[in-house]
Amino acid sequence: MPKDFGIGAPQKRREDIRFLTGRGVYTDDLKIAGQTYAVFCRSQVAHGRIVSIDTTATAAMPGVLAVFTGEDFKDVGGNPAGWLIKSRNGEPMREPKRPVLAHGKVRHVGDAYAAVIAETYQQAKDAAEQLAADTVIDELPAIVDMAAAVADASNRVHDEIPDNLCFDWGWIEDNRAKVEEVFKTAPHVTTLELVNNRLVPNAMEPRASIGEYFPGTGDYKLTTTSQNPHLTRLLVAAFVLGIPENKLTVVAPDVGGGFGSKIYHYGEEALVLAAAKKLGRPVRWTAERTESFLSDAHGRDHVTKIELACDKQGNFLAFRTETLANVGAYLSNFSTATPTFLHGTLMAGPYKVPAVYVNVKTVFTNTAPVDAYRGAGRPEATFSLERVIDKMCRELNLDPFEVRRKNFITTDMFPYTTPVGLVYDTGNYQATLDKAIEVGDVKGFEARRAESAKRGKLRGLGLSTWIEACGIAPSHLVGVLGSRVGLYDAATVRVNATGNISVMVGAHSHGQGHETVFAQIVADKLGIPEASVEIVHGDTSKIPFGMGSYGSRSLAVCGVAMTKAVDKIVAKGKKIAAHMLEASEADISFENGKFSVAGTDKAKTFGEIAFSAYVPHNYPLETLEPGLEETAFYDPNNFTYPAGAYLCEVEVDPDTGKVQVCSFTCADDFGNIMNPMVVEGQVHGGVGQGIGQALCENTHYDENGQLVTGSYMDYAMPRASDVPFYTVDYSCQTPCTHNPLGVKGCGEAGAIGSPPAVVNAVIDALHRGGIKVSHIDMPVSPARVWSAIQNA
Amino acid sequence: MPKVTMRVNGRAVSGEVEGRTLLVQFLREGQGLTGTHVGCDTSQCGACTVHVNGAQVKSCTVFALDVDGAEVTTIEGMANPDGTLGRIQQAFQDHHGLQCGFCTPGMVMAAAALLAENPKPTEAEVRHHLEGNICRCTGYHNIVKAVLAASGQDVSAIAAE
């Protein structure tokens, strides 16, 4: 029987009420007295030198209040990269300045070089059109293809970076020679060249920001679509505008999805703040969808050659990869960590492979910045591994299930140190594979295939066994790896005098359901009704600190901080109870919301203790402060390692190349589960995005650097009819060994494990139909499948 | 400026608009009904879906003046008279058919139009009907399930429950 209260209960979400009745408050829903509107002028060419911007006519247009260009921000700071990566030769990465507004050059279509502020949106938009007409930009040849960018030193995205290379990273460089030796003597080597397609995150709420300045106090307020309000405050205050951190409040109200794209600070946020100060009025901006396509940080975009060395029985001996990773025109905040430490460190998968070497060259191009998108580096690693393993199985005529099984790290091997620098604390990869085979009814596949064949369809079965490192992240470890921030999180538990509770958490919820799930945990720990607990998030003026929500870290890092703060509340409550009950503190136990003296019926309820803390008439004031509020920061000592096995069945229409996903089965190990309904929802969403990547979505820049897929008319978002009902199982649970909740994180799993399962299924279907195709790049569109069939 | 008059969620409203003012702008900015969202500029995402004289309409695609005199229903008009969640809204909550909530108003309005026309749709019919509404969070699983449940059909056999 599922629980109906607290930890583990499939509690319906309290936040749904406001979203379902139209009472959510997203940034663009706010109306502020005296507000003005910003519209940005964005480059229409991928690469060009700004010759002149004549603001005269624009400034005189109706309603125009101010015009800003890159010149206005040339003396303030740039938006920095959060991770310093070093090249194989020890040199630090190249870090060009990322200005608030482009200055000197524009470097991608959509690069903002000016902004107009006006009384109304239409006036601002009209004026921005005028300004664009009065701007002269000399177009330069666009740098779009990564290989060409590195090969041609004459054409540079940043004039000071000769080969367009940000860094050339080896992981682990000391293993390079050893891995080469393995490949020289290996009985079999499988090689696969593949593309991990560039994706646009496409949170349904476009980015939006409102800047306010209060001259009476000198305070600023930024309301913005952020997954990460504290980091945004830090970046805007300390790095870009030089505002004292304590004079800036950042609020992220209801946020309509993020998927990575709203982790980062963007120039528009700095602009609305600077403009608000100059005008003394609120300044607002909301992206149009095409603006989002052009200027949100994109995801993925790797070109990889992966090699697998093994014996003839399919025992893995080594993996080796060479990857070109696109960072676009500027370094977004996490862009240098994504293709390196979120990718290379996962390149051993759940396998006991003895030798791995990863090389990543990260390249500047005249395209939008690329950064972490749901999964961030780990989907790229998983896709490369799971595709090359499938190819090897076909080459050696081995069963892909058995090959994975025999290479799995086994349960007796934990903690397991991989050759790429991680220590997996626990897992059971055999169990999730067995569960997927059972739940996905692999036994019945042949009958389903025969039925499909009767209808002229080719049916295929694809498998992917994945692992990720999340709960990002242990600061001591990421510090060594180049992170410029700590990745702990924080929470304050405030017990109010009437006994109800406000919990201020650093994690931000933009769909994950923290308001419900975090309250379940606190209520469970304190033995009080969930309705007594309120979760407060997304406001730097209310919350102690936080590093935001991404990397499946909300529960595994912030949730743990919250439980540690609860533990402190209980500890203080015991002291108060001991005094009130005239007992020794050591004799006080706390259970089901009651502090009791062991072996007696003397007890005080949680509410009585809370009241006493605020009305301390009978209270140990000489040794204990009144009040009942505790804060905890939690820095994990390892990543968490969710893992699982995914099965996909597809039907391919050999006449049209159309692929239909018939079923998708997930067997995951997320450790302990706090709310199964929410976990299922997270997996569904991830799988939906993974199927989107595998079959539909592609971000296409043409040779001139024009984004051809810049709207929903051109970019194929998965729709309801593109996906099936999914089967999600999370019954295999090996609790995380190093956090007290035993949780691992489930937000990214679906997006990590699903793309290779889909593509493996398509290749399997084609082979079963006698069509010997070894690989099709994503998206596996009807055109690509049809061409592959014709060329086979 | 021309004046437009309509009934929104049963209430007579009017306001001055420009010729180019979209219905969604009139609702959000003129009437403060910010439950109707704008997620794209090309009538693709469906977050702005409302009902005009009972028909499902993307409010970013019609001018406010074009619906002069019409009966408009938005997400704010979908709850029961006592303020509790309506049948479709309740099914969305019961089956976790929403996450970030941004596409949700459009999904509910689209589902309501479907069920008015086809009270017992099949799974395929639900998926087909939601073709014009994009969700990035849920992978559609629980949205489709919620719509089927709202139609009174038994969804207990649907996977992952």
C-alpha cells in the first residue's frame, strides 16, 4: 500500500491549484506602476563588425525614453564562465569577454547590440526597428562548422583567439598512452562517428526580466525567469554591474520550465537593471519565441568519434573518444563544464571497463552559446557509449543484453573507482536490466514484431543502460576540477510561534513540485500535518543562500540541507522539552510530533515547544536562546549515481522512413523515493525530451550562420501524437550511501537514457528487415531513415 | 481608439483597443486575466488557448476587435461556481498532468473543447486533438491520461500508475 502522508506518499501537488486556475504569477504577469518596455536590437548576421549605430532618429521617436548600445557597457564587467578548464598542455582555456551588449563585433544571429526603452511595448518595438535601420554592420564570413573553425586561423569569432579553440582537454591525460596500448593489441575495435544534435531547450515560458531601482535606498530588484536566483545575483552584482550584493534582490517567481536554459545569467537582466537606474522607472522585457531561439543557451552539439576495444566475446577493454564540442559565440556560465566534467567523467558508463580516454576540443562558432540542457554532458556520454556498444554487438554477432550484463560493475564491487575519476557509491545494474526485461515484456517482442510485419512495418527493440553523476556537487571535488563556485545548498526552517513552519530553500522549483515534496519531508520528520509547512523559494531577500536547481540536485543537495536544519530544530526542541518536563535532555525522545521523557507518559507536543520558544516564560534562557529557527548548509561529499535500463520499441515504415515509438520502458534506480507521482512525471518529461532529440528536434544553422529552425514552425517540438504512454518502474532502489535521505535524483534520467534506446531500436528494426545500416544521426527523421534505406 | 465589448467568463467587459491589439493582449493587459499565456509568436504552442463562443481559439491569432460581442471563456472561468477545481482541472491535478504550469491553461481549454465535442475520446483522439498544444515538461503522458480520466474513462490500466 502506498503511504498517504509524508515521505513516499504520491501526494497531489499543492501548487497545481494556482496553475490550474490561472493564478500562477510568472514574470510577464506582473504589472508594476510606471513600467517601461525594453526591446533589443539583435544582429541579423552571424558575424560582423559594428561600424556605426546612429541613435538620433530613434531617440526622437514617440515614447522613447532611452537608447543603449554596447558603448554604454564597455567599461563594466563581462558575464563570466563558471568553470576554468585547462588544456592538455596545461594552458588555461581562452575566455573572451561576454559583454552586456555586443561591442565592436556581433558574433551570432540574435546577438543583442542595442536596446531601446519606451513607454509602451509597441513604441519600443517600432523604435528598435528604426535603430536597426540606422545601424551599419559590415558582414564577415560566418564560422559555423566546428572542424572548419579550428582549421582556418584567418577567420576568428574573437579576434584574439587565433584558432577558435577554447581548450583542448584530455581526460585523463595520464591514461592516454595506456589506452593507446590497449587499442593496439585489442582483438576487436569498433569505431563510430556520430553527431549529438544541437537542441533548443524551449521552456514554454520565454525568458523575461523586470528591473527596478529604488533611489531612496539605492536598492535594485530584478524579477527574472531563473532556475538560480542567487547565482544570478552574484554574477550581476559582483561581476557585471558592480552593485553591492546586499543592494540587489533577485526574485524568480513562478517560472515556466527551464531545462538548463534558465540557470544562466543573460545580458538582458543586466540591461533592465541599468536602464531602471538611469530612468528611475521599472523596465521590463519579455522574449518573443524567436528571440528565445536566437539567444537562449542551446544544448548538446557534439561531433564525436568513439572507439570501443574488446575481446571477441564482447568484454570491454577500453573506450576512447575524440569530440568537437560547440560553445557558440560566447562562454555561457556552465558551458565549459558541460562537455568536460559532466561528460568525460561519465565515459565509463555502468561498466567495469579498465581503460578510458576522452579528448574534447571546444570550439567557438558564430552561433548562440551552448550550455547545459537537461542531462548536460551525460546524455552525450551515454549516447556515444550505448550506440558504439550496440554497433559492436552487431559486428561480433553478440546479444546486446548479455554484453551489457557481463560488463556491468557488480554489486560486490562498490564503492567502485572508475578510470575517469568518479567513485560510484552504490548501484545494482543487473537488477534494473532484469526489471526492464520483465516490465518491457522482452519475451513477447517476437510476437509483436511478427504482428507489425503483417502490417508491413519493421519493428525493432533498442536497449540503453545508463548511469549519471548528479546531485551536483561536492565543492571540494568540483573545485579541483575548475569550478569557480561551491555547489552546496542551504535551507532555513523557521518554526513560527503558532507552530506552523516556513522553510526557505535555495533550490528553485519551476515544475519539479518542491512546494509539495519538500513539505512532505519536513512534515514527516516533525510529525506534523503537511499543510502546516510552507516552502518559500526564489527570492534572495528571503532565503539564506542557494545554488539553484539543475543537475538533479534539488532534493539530493538542498533537500538534505533542509533535513539537517530540521534535525537542528529537533535538537533544540529536546533542550526546551527537557527544561519544561524537568528531565535530562538525554532522556527526551522525539517521535510523531511529540517530545517525551523515556519510560514515562510525560510529553510536550511540537506546538507546545514552539510556543514556549517564542513565549519563553518557562524556558532555560540562561543557556538557550528563545526562538525556533535553524539554517543548514549542506555540501555533499560525492555525486549521486542514479542508473537504469531503458527499452524502446519502434515501428519503422520502410516506404516512408517514418518511425513510431510503440512503447518505452524505464527501469530506474533513484534510491529512495519521496513522492512517486512526481518521480514518474520527471521521468516522463525526460523521456519525452529524449524522444524529441532522437526523432524530431534539430537546430540547423545554414552556412551563413542563419538559424533556419528559429520558430515552432521550423523546429520540430515533440507533440502528443509523437510519443506513447511510457512505462516507468523505480522499484530497484539502492539508496545513496552518503546522504541521509538516501536519494539520488531523477530529473535528468529520462533525457539521458532515452535517445540511444530510440536510435538502437531504429537500427535494430532496419536490420531485422534486412537493411544493413550501421548508424543514422539524430534526429532520425523520416528523410534520414528513408535515405539510409535507399542507400543500404 | 475603437471600443470593444465582450463577455469574459460571464462578465460584460469593454475597453479601448488599437486595431492591432490581439485578444490575448486584451485579456492579459486590459482585463488582468494573466492565466492565458503567450508561449510563441506563431500560433503553434497553444498556451494562449481560450474559447470564443464555445469554440477553441488561439487568442494570439485573433484581434480583440474581431471578437466584439462574443462570449469568451478563459482558464479563470473554468473552476466550479464555488471556486473548487472543475472536472478537467481536477483530473489534471489528480493525474499530475502539469509541472511548470505554463502550458496548462491552454491544455485545459483544449481538453474542454475536445470533451464538449467528443465526450469519450480514444487515446489517439486525445493526442490528435492536442496537436496544437506543446508541453515541454510532462512528455504528455499524464496530460493524455488526465483528459481520458476527465471523460469518465477508467485510466487505471495505463502504465506507470
